[in-house]
Amino acid sequence: MTSPNPPSPAGTSRPRRRGGRGRGRGTGTATTTTAMAAPATTTTATTTTATTATTSTESVPAVEIPAGDVATVLPTDTTFAELGVPAPLVEVLTASGITAPFPIQVATLPDSLAGRDVLGRGRTGSGKTIAFALPLVSRLAASTTRRQPRRPRALVLVPTRELANQVMATVEPLATALGLRCTTVFGGVGQNPQVQALAAGVDVVVACPGRLEDLIGQGHADLSAVEVTVLDEADHMADLGFLPGVKRLLDRTPQGGQRLLFSATLDNGVDVLVKRYLHSPVTHSVDPAVAPVSTMTHHVFQVSAADKPEVVRQLASGLGRSVLFTRTKHQAKKLAKQLTASGIPAVDLHGNLSQNARERNLEAFSNGGTRVLCATDIAARGIHVDDVALVVHVDPPTEHKAYLHRSGRTARAGAGGTVVTLSTPDQNGEVRTLTRQAGITPVVSQVRPGAEQITTLTGPAAPFVEPAPAPAPQPQGQGGGGRRRRGGSGAATGGTAAAAKPAAGGRGGSRTAGPARTRAELAARAGTHSASSFSGRSRRGGR
């Protein structure tokens, strides 16, 4: 098969759009690869600032940081309008404060807007959501087909519910500006609102594979009208074992539709998806698949096991937003409670929470209701909260890709950020291997509570926040519980109901009997009965 976009011979100059380099960076190289059954051909060209228009049959070289250099996601010098983005969408982006595209957007938009299949390789936080949202919405708006009940025209598959909501937050304003409807489909919540939205007709569905397959099986969704399919965080879906379901869903979409796949790596079966479902895709890679970020600083604090809890508390005490990663759900929940009890409001995020609780905690962290998020790796991919100043690996991850994805919660979109890994003596060797594989050289320090290294990173401590008082315990009786009893004058509820039990030897026997003195006292407090009223008579009818 031949590519619709053949690469130019090496050394041949070609017109390209502005934005081939990040602000303040030196001239780099740009790489565009056309994926074919035969070995791919790579074109390397020196970036320029020429503004000559590129024809629809010619590919714009991707902006790539050469292997070995640190990656950057600083905005470029070009504009969305120059890349061919429709004016209404440019206005929506401008109103949101987004005026300059990032390299992944500069690289992919000319091809994706032209209708080509695109494989975008770049780490999380590089601007991939806008890179696929713009061509998706543009294509649907220009299409002559119209939405139909249960038959969406575009599908975005994502691995997690949190990422689905995040993608929806980006896509929906763009879609609304062009008169399109969107909905999300994922598990953990009731399906009725999703079924109703599909029945009413939507243009774009942002979905997790499992729930979408369920709805298709029930006859609530049909993918035969899908014109654009996007796979976001494909490598994460592979890690979670979702690829069989993804393949079944892709098999339900028309073969002639446009497909966009975004992934940091091509391992664990992602390469099979590319070969099977993307037609002559143009590959754009904006940085190495696993690369540190130039605006991120890395530290390893070697601490004793006894000092570690206090060091964690002090790291979380600053004024900026912090994400603290633990290895287990229980540890995340426990740490959030401990920090809150010590005057540092914190919320947890992990797989044991209901969807409502996860959304509530993430919203509290996003809107500033709390500055500290204690999370497992569920938050390490695709969740973007602005201005996270510090990421702390309370428990070091097990492999270097997880380290980079966790760390990617800070220093996003060109902002600065700090990453701290806590290492106890038995973990020092493991952490050295981890950082070496991740390609970083951290500053290693032996740290105790109150150390200067901590205060330098956190700055002044935030004011103490008094923990909310625990709810008062409900009064409990001594006669066997607080079950509500029916009856006449002897009926009672709550704590006093517990006292309303038959005495030993009466009807009901000694099963619920307590000391006569206690029953008398409780009856006196109730103010309605004497001790004799609690003799062995039935509550029903006062017999």
C-alpha cells in the first residue's frame, strides 16, 4: 500500500507552517513517518519559520525533540488559524485562554484536519486532547450526515472514567460551538442517563470500552455510523487489558472512517492496533516515548522508616497543590485521613471509591477546596489538574514508566514542577535503578523532619485547618438495640426503644431482658411509663 503522504528525499527543503520550535528553544529536528507494511521511511528536516501554506496532499513535519534531549511542551510560534482550524473553534479556544498550539498540535492538525489517519506519539500532558478534538469536531460539522438515535457519528475510547470526563470537558465546548451534541459512557454509574442521551441522538460519544459494549449488547448503541474514531491513551488501555474489547468495538465501525490513535508507546499490542485498524497513518512523535520534562526537577529524599510519616506531612503542608502517590488503596485512604487530622485537608482517589466520590474528591482538589490529593496509580494517567506544584512518590512505583506518568501530574503544558521520591534504606537500590531507567538524574539528599531541603521545596506552611468534628454517636439503649417497635402507649423509637423490651418471664422471655433497675430508669427518662409498664405484656394493643 502506498502512503497518501510520501516523505520527501533527505535534504530536500519543503514549505512548512510556523511553530516548528518551542519558544526559547534552539532549532531542532522534525520527524514525520508514514506507517506502512514495509519498513517505515523517516524524513528529517531542519525546522524553519516559513509561513508558506502547505497543500492538502503534503504533510507538515512533526516537531520532535531529538532522542537524548529533554522534551518540552512550550507553546509554539504559530496559531491555530494558520493550521486550518475553523474560526468558531479558534474563538472557543481563545475564550478559554488557549492562543498558541503545542508541538503535538502543530504536528498532527494539518494531517488530521485533511482526513488522514494519524498516529500521535507523545507523553501525557503534551496537549493531545485538543489535537484530536479539533479535527473530530471539524469533520462532523462539515459532514452531510446528521445525528440519529443510538447512532453516534464520532467515538473517543479512553481507559478510565476520570479521563472520559476530562476529554468531555475539552470536546463539549468545541462541539457546542458548532451545534453538536456529546455524551459520556462509562461504568460505575447508572446507565439510564446514558441510554436516554443515546436515544435522543448524539454526535460524539466519549466512552470506556466495557460499558459501551454492554449498551451495544442491549441494543442501545450502534457504531455503524461512526465517521471518526479516536483511541486516547492506547498504551494505558493495553496495560489494563482492554485491547480485546477495543478491537471488538473497532470492528463495529466502518472501515472507511478516519482513525486517530494517541499513545506514549507502541508496546503491549498497541502496534497491532496500528497495523490492523489505521490506514497508511502518518506518525508524529513530539518527544521520546519515555522522557523527562525540562521544566521538572527531581529529588530523592532518603529517609528512615521512623521519620517518613513526618517528612510526608511536612511535604504536604505547603501552599501549593500536591499529589501524593501510594502503592495501595488502603494507604491512600489512610494517608488522606491522617493529613486531614493533622490540619492539612486532603482527599483520596483510588479504585475503591464510587464514581460520585471520585468525582467529588477530584472536584475538591481541582477547585481549591483542598490542596492535597492522595492517590494510587489511577490518577497517574490522563488526569489534568492545573498548577500542581509538587508530586511525591510516598511509595516508589515498581517500574520507570509508572514513575514518568505519575510525575507527569506536575510541570504540564510548559509549567514548572517538582517531583520527590521518598526512599527508605531498603529501597535505595530500587530507586537508583528506577531513576536511571527513567533517564533522570535526581538530587539525592538524606533528610530528616524539618530539613532545609523540605522547606526549600514547599515554601511557607499553609495555615492549620481545624478538622471537622466527628459526627456525634447516636444514643444506644441497653436492651438489645434500637429497633423501632409498633404498639400503643408502650411504643418508642431510637434509644428509648431499646429499653422497651419484655422482662424475664413475660411474653418474649429473657431474650431481650435487661436489669430491672435500668429499665425503670429508662422508662422514667422517657416520662411516659413506669417500670411496671415494661412487664411481660405485649406492646400490641397494650394488653
